[in-house]
Amino acid sequence: MERRRLPGQHEHLEPSGSASDTVESCPKRFALQVASWSAVHIQDPASQRLTWNKPPVNVLVIRKIRDESLVEPFKELCRFLVEEKLMMVYVERRVVDDATLSKDEAFGSIRNQLCTFREGYDDISDCIDLIICLGGDGTLLYASSLFQGSVPPVMAFHLGSLGFLTPFKFESYKTEVAKVFEGNAAITLRSRLKVKVVKDMLQREGHTNSEAGKVTLQLQVLNEVVVDRGPSSYLSNVDLYLDGRLITSVQGDGVIVSTPTGSTAYAAAAGASMIHPNVPAIMVTPICPHSLSFRPIVVPAGVELMITLSPDARNTAWVSFDGRKRQEIQYGDCIKITTSCYPVPSICCHDLVYDWFESLAQCLHWNVRKRQARLADASDSSDTEN
């Protein structure tokens, strides 16, 4: 399938050009309209729009597992896509094999027309035009994990507990889905992290040989990479490198390396700032550092971060990626992190500014307080001279 580069890929940013030569990682059925970029012009994120080169055909529906309240919305959506929109609908095998769906004879004709796949066995990355998520933020993270290269546009409906990344309400799903099929929707390009775990990397005389070792895991991460002390009672002690130079050692419960999308997740709970997903950056946030002056920092997107155990660390460390694939990091291992060139195109309900601040207010109750009472008369002010 034809590949095009998405705008905002900082490793391959061009001085100028049209949308056709700045788009690489989208499936060919859609494209993103972006303004040209130059050294004196900062691209307006509002110019990021979804348009279809060809009408979408294959739709992937991701449903939150083990939530019976989503069975009916799932059936409604599938029936709408298959019968009214004549789409090829892909779903997970475990979703179709759900006992509730199997017993529903009325849904049987739709169920037989669904295309199924199994995570880790079937590769659907080249045949999906649009992803629709039903659930909470975890469904979007899971959808991201299924596509280790180019990611189709994602439309997320809020049917979970938090819903920071899911701006659409299911009550109006027919209207909203029809609008997306027509195209010209606002898009937020959520950057991801490209992460490599390298085992048995050589360390000699205090120097790190970044070329040695064996890559045992490579992932695209949407929220964050978390390195922590695991079950040990000792402080975590890891070294942080930036573009090959030792920046600092992290002593505490661990460290979070996150995208701007992940800045409102674990990083926010650890005291980091919240960054709009269109800001090209990587965040480094210590977890309960044993230093009062160790503040979270933001580094430019595109730099390479590397995390290793400090030579004098008393214990190993553990790492997880968007809360998954947790594993132990031994002496001589390292974690390499940089900005991925495959972001997640997340479809906005209104626009990328309104959606984000709406989520801050509704989900995180950002800046919520009782309003200060209005003065009835200026003479009531304590600043007024008698």
C-alpha cells in the first residue's frame, strides 16, 4: 500500500513544500491537508484536515472487553456500518466469540459478515482505512499498539470511565460517522515514541557502547515509557543520556518518558505540566525523586534518550510501555527512546483546541473552583479609602 509522510515528523521536516510531499505514513485512501512550512512560518495546527482520496471501505471497530454495557452499542454500530454504509468491518476474534453475541440470533446475519483477526497473529495494518473505538482511553492506546507503522485515522467514542482521548458521544454516532466518511474533519496528530530495548550492551571503563547489544523489543508508544524500581525496596538508580551524553542520574521511584498525549496521564500525576498534543516534544518526569530540585523537563522531539542502570545501582529496574509488556532491565541493558515518524491521527469532534481544553475541564476538572463573589458596591472593597 502506498505510504505518505504525516506532517510533524520531526526527523524528516522539510523547509517547504505542499501536502503531497510532506505526507508519507497515511494509507492511500486518505490524506492530510497542511500548510507549507518555512523557517519564518509556524504551521497552524488548524490546517490539519482529513480528506479521503478514495471512499473508505475497511473499518476496524475496537470494543472495550469485559464490559457488558458496550454490547448493544457495538451491535448498533456494526449493523449501521454493514447494512447502511456497506463497509467491511474488522473486529477481534475474541469480541465476535463473546457468548452474548453468539446467542443473539437477530445479530447472526451481521456477525457472519464481520472480518476477524487475532492480535499477534494476523497483520491488518495495510488494509484498514478507519478505526472506530468504543470505550475509554485504553481502547485508543490498544488501537495504537496494533499499528507499529502507519496508523489510520482514529475516531473514538466516549463509553469508558475517563474519556480524555475519546471526544465523541455515542448518542449521535450515525451523524458523526457520516461526517467523517464525507471527509474534511479536523485531525490531531498525536506523536508516538519509538522505543528499543537493547540487551547485553557493553559498558567498559564507564563508557557506553551504544552499537553493541541485541535489540529484543521495538515498539511504538502513544502515552509513556515508565522505568521503576519494581518490587525492590531500594531506590531506583538509572542514568539518563540525551543524544549520547550523560545528562543526569535518576534516584527515586523511577522516571517517566512521555509524549504530549501522555502528559495528561501518569506524568500529570507525578507533577509534570500538561502539554497540548500538537507540541513537538518529549517529557521527562521523575517519580518521587530523592532530590527537591529535580523538576520535570521538556526536550525537543527527535532527540534520542537512553536509560541504563547506574553502575552503582543496588537493584535492577523494570520498564513498561503504555502499561503493557512489563519486563526487567538488568546491568548492561538499555532503553532507547526517540520520536516516532508514525503519529496517531486522532479525529476531533470540534477542533483540536476546543477538544483538548474540553477534556481538561470535563475529565480532569482543570481550574475548577468556587467563583469569587461579586462585590455589590465598590465601597465594600477593603482597598477603598475611608
